Amino acid sequence: MLVVMRHDATPEEIQGVVDTMEEMGYEARPMPGKQRTAIGLVGNDGKVNADRLESLSGVMEVIHVSQPYKQVSREWREEPTVITLDNGTRIGGSEVVVMAGPCAVESEAQIMDVARRLAAAGATILRAGAFKPRTSPYAFQGLGEPGLRLLARAREETGMAIVTEAVDPESLDLVAEHADIIQIGARNMQNFSLLRRAGRSGKPILLKRGMAATVKDLLMSAEYILAEGNGQVILCERGVKGFDTHTRNLLDLTAIPVVKSLSHLPIIADPSHGTGLRAKVIPMARAAVAAGADGLMIEVHPDPERAMSDGAQSLFPDQFDTLMDQIGTIAQAIGRELAEPVAAAR
Ligand code: PEP
Ligand code: MN
């Protein structure tokens, strides 16, 4: 439920609504807007006495949020959520943001080499896993904490922000210490204790769609994070399981406009995991930007043939340069622009 205040409501009237909600046993979330303040009521699963709130001084109307994902919905918040990182990158505004890097941090030479090239090409966020959720327990699981420290070094040198995955609640705090954005992977999209923990981390969260999850499932998982008080969530379409073996997954581009209509949260696309094939990444990246994605996540490796994971879908750095040129043109055609490169790379 959302209580919308009149545009001339006083701070005392707003506080009166907050106090009443709390007295009724709920939590109040005031949201100042451009025109007027709205106050979200959370913690209600049943019937709320709307009449009591409606009759308070300064109240314009009470809106019942019909969707089960409440704080995530457009009904709750009409303006898009824009997330600003320490390096100035803004996600969810008019700019298209590119996060790029190898699947995993493998060594200092590998991550520094690729980070420099990506920053020079205009990527503003470096991606790479230090903790890797692998299908096989015998496959490379990531460098762990030393990997996080290498990412921090790459940030220091290039100015790029860091997005990296937390695979369990135990390691999330460690990841939060080093990352600008904490990634929750597809396999963990419905790991509710991890989502709750992410909601309390105070960091922006990149939430990837599970490989068998509906858009509604994705939004409900995001709601777990917002319910803990963290509104900085970026959604990511990374492909769902299909029946055709020509690609690794089926990149659901329709999810982009669907999410945009249902939610105020930014959504990006990951055509690397979405297709699993290097040759398909650039065409689908172009299509995702054209479809309205707020950004892209692209796997790039300095030597994909020797990559310890996901080499077949990793672009060569030269291909990444081409991709950046092309999506810049597409962004412009739909009234957007690529995010400004980070200062060190300009
Ligand atoms: C990744 O980003 O490297 C990754 C493991 O992605 P996903 O969770 O989408 O499979
Ligand atoms: Mn990967």
C-alpha cells in the first residue's frame, strides 16, 4: 500500500502518516518525489485499515499495490531508479553502461591486461568472478580473496568500478568489502538467505535471472533485497533454458521491455551467457541495446582459447572495440548515449 501526500503536505503531516503506520504495526518508507511525497507501507500481507490512513491530514490518496512484488513495481515508484557508483557511472538513466571482463580472475597479468584494454575502449565497470559457481565440483572455482584483491588493484589503476559474484552468505561480506556491485548469479537467484544478506549489504546488487525463472520470479527475488531496505538493484537478463542446442541459452530480449513496464529498476543484458558463443555475442548485444537495455555485461578475455572458464563465449579485446563502436551508434539512434569513459581512460 502506498499513501500519496498532497503536493503541499507539511513535514508534520508526513510524519503523522509515518507515526500512524508504525502504530498500526507496519513499517513506513517515505519516498520524496519531484511533485509529492509518497509513503510506502510494508509488512502487510493481509487487510490494512486504509480508511484510517485516508482520513489523515495532508493525504491525497491511498493506492493498493496490486502486484505481489510491491517495492519493485512501477505502481510503488514511477520514476526509474538510477544507481550512481563511486566512479560516477550511472545505471538506469539515459546512459547505456557496459560491464566487461573475463568470466574469472585468473592471474594478475590476465586481469590487469584486459582491464586496461577495456577501460581504453570505454567500459566503466570491470566484471570478473573471484568466487565461481561451477557446474562441476572439479572445475576451477575461482581465486577467492586474492582474486578480490586483484580486482581492487585493477580498479585503482583504471578507475573502473568492480562487479563480482558472491556465491554464498558466508562470503558475501568479504565480496562487499571489495566490490562496487555484488553479483548474485543465475544459480542463486532464489537463494533467499543470500538475497536477504545482499539486502543488508549496503551495496548495489546485480541480480541475474535464473535459467528457469519467469520474469515474475525475478521480480519477486528482487523484492527480497528491497524488503531489507536496499533499493539499489540492477536486474540482468542472461538467457533461460531453451530446447534448441544451437545456443547455450535462449536470451529473452522481450524481458527487457516487459521489466521496464512492470518495474522501476534498471535492467541490463548478458549476451555472453545468453548465447554461449563468441560469434553470437555482438549481434545480441546490439539487439539488447536496441530493445532498451540500460547496459550490457560482456565477457572479454585477453586470450580466450586459454581461459579457465567460458572461453568459447569470451570476446577478443579487438572484437570488444568493434562492439563499443556499434552500440554507441545504436544508443544514439534511440536517444541514449554510452556512459562516459572513466577519467583515467579519457
Ligand atoms: C557469470 O557471470 O560468470 C556467471 C556465472 O553468470 P550466470 O550466473 O548468469 O550463469
Ligand atoms: Mn562466465
